[in-house]
Amino acid sequence: MIDDPEVARAASALRSGETGPSTEAIARAAWSVLAEPGDGVAGALIRELGAVAALELALDAPSVADGRVEGSVRARRALAEGRARWQPRAQTRALVDALCGAHQVGARLVIPGDPEWPGSLDDLGDHAPPALWVRGDTRLLTATPRVAIVGARAATGYGEHVAAEIAGDLAAGGATVVSGGAYGIDGVAHRAALGVGGPTIAFLAGGVDRAYPSGHQELFTRIVAHGAVVSELPCGAAPTKWRFLARNRLIAALSQATIVIEAGWRSGSLNTAGHAAALGRPLGAVPGPVTSAASAGCHRLLREYDARCVTSAAEVRELWGDDAREASASRPTDPDHTRLLDALGSRRPLDAMEICRRSGLDPDRVRALLGLLELEGVLKRSDAGWVRAATR
């Protein structure tokens, strides 16, 4: 499949360098054609064997492939089931069409090992994408900070106002706003970032050559010009319900924090929030009127997911530690400071012994650090215990 001369010709325009596309790049492009997003069996094969050898194994005759796989009966069964999923798509023409489609719209293929590859996606483990198809500025994938802003498609005026204020302020301050390009909060967040001349990234649930929703064609054109439109699916791929849900894990993994602005009780934005929580990413939610069904999901995040209540860009910045960085900018980095601050939240005060337990530091060291950080304004003490100070 990857040795076909037509494939090599189609791939030649997608990768920089005089030697043309590597076999690894073409194999990863092929995997994006064969496997659905988040296919853990494909991911495990690629991790163990590399994309090229994994592809050869996937396309071998069953008896040949089975002889090359070590492991349990369960592992062999998973491979057999995976091969049954992949082989109907194993057509050279499908890969050529994807590569040609990417060339026609000026898309780039970014793979692990590239300078533009966002290492944060590797936190997804076997469910990480084999490659990303990108239209626009690929450097934004590794620019920092990156913050996801997501929410309801059927947004209210209140939600749109808050989304525009927060996204605009963050983008004006240099943050890259990440969202899903949908109607409602997503679209408002992208437009607000563009409106202040800031960067934004839209993750799509279909190919980057297909504008979905179609009403955002003009918006996607602007994002390509001043940001990046990204997908793990090849050009020509149609968005489906499953692919929207799978796309959400990329939004959460790429971002240093995820903010939900309006979400119903069963909103898809809660899926993104769940991925962020599972990955250990900071999670924020904007509260709304208690009578508003559009904010019921945000209130659920605050109650059940321990999301932070955020109402402004300054409070969003606290999620990825701007306050701690400002306070520590004038002193040498101390690993014990980091351990203590990681153990200490900004919502619920903790006493010194609880901080010892969470950080693994001895009580004398904790007491010394608490006093020092209080003097520097990083922490504050109350009758209930210690808590991070608000951003100055």
C-alpha cells in the first residue's frame, strides 16, 4: 500500500525536506485512513512496532500475521478483530485520494517527531492519533499557553457574551484559543480570538477539506489564514457522531486547561470536560442562572467533577499557574516549591499536615515553605488552613 509509486507522488507535496515524505509519514497517513479515531488496538501496534511494521502486520494474511504476534489469546483476538475493521479500507486509492485532497487545500501532515507535533497528545497513550492533518500555522500546535473554550451550540446571549469576553482577553494576552468550530460557544470563541488578532485552533470531526457546519465556511477560511484547522481524519472523511466524541479528547489533550461556558445536562461539552479531568488537565466552568437549563451542565461540573468556578480571563489564567510563575520568577526553581503548590489547591484550605500527606514533604520543610510563600504573596493563611492567593 505505501510502496505504490502513486502514493509516493501524492505524498510528495505534504512534507518539507528535499528527500520527500518518509515511509513513516506515509504509513501514518495510511493509518489515519484505515482506523477510526482513538482505535486502541491500532495505537498499541504502532507503539510496539512503529507505524510501518504495524501497517505491514495489519495488512498481512491472518495466518502470517498471527505468527508474528506474541501475547495472550486475548491480544490475538483483538488483532484479528482490528484487522477485520481495517482491511475493508485498505485500498491504495483511498490513501491517494486523501493525500491529493490534502494537497489541493494546502494541508500539512504532522507526525510524532516533527517539531510541530504537540507532545501533550502523547498523554492519550494508545488512543493518541497517528498523525494530524493541518491547514494553517502548524506552529500553533506547540505554542503556549493553549486553552480550550467549549460549550453549548444553542448558546444564550449570556453565554455568548461571557465566551467572547474570556476568549478575547485570553487571545489578546497571547493564549491560543482551542475549540471545535461548532455553532454557539465554539464559534464565538474562535471569532473573539480572531477579532483581537490572536491565535485560534479549530479541531474538526471530519477532514480539514470539509467545512462542518457549512455555515462556518467563512469562519474556517479566516482560521486557516490566522490560525489552524486540524483533524486526525484524512481529507474527504465525513463527520459522524462518534467522530465528534472522539475529537473532543484531542481538544482536551492539546490544551493546558479546558473551560466550559454553558452546557446542558447532557451536553457534548461534558464529554470534553471528562477527557480533561481524566488527563489531569485543569478544568473550569462558568456558572449561570440556577434556572437556566443551558447552564445545568456547568453546575454539574462544579458539583461532581471538582471544576473550578471561573468568571474572567484572569481566573482562567490561574488554572495553568500564572500566579505561581509570577511569584517564583525572581527566585531559583525549587522542586519542593512545585510539590507543595501541586498539593495545595485554591478552593479548599488545607492544614499543614494534610499538605505534608499530599506532597510527601516532611512537616518542618512544609512549615518553612508555607511561611516563605506567604511572605511572597503566593499563599495566604486563614483559620481553616492554607490556600493559594488570588492572581495579583
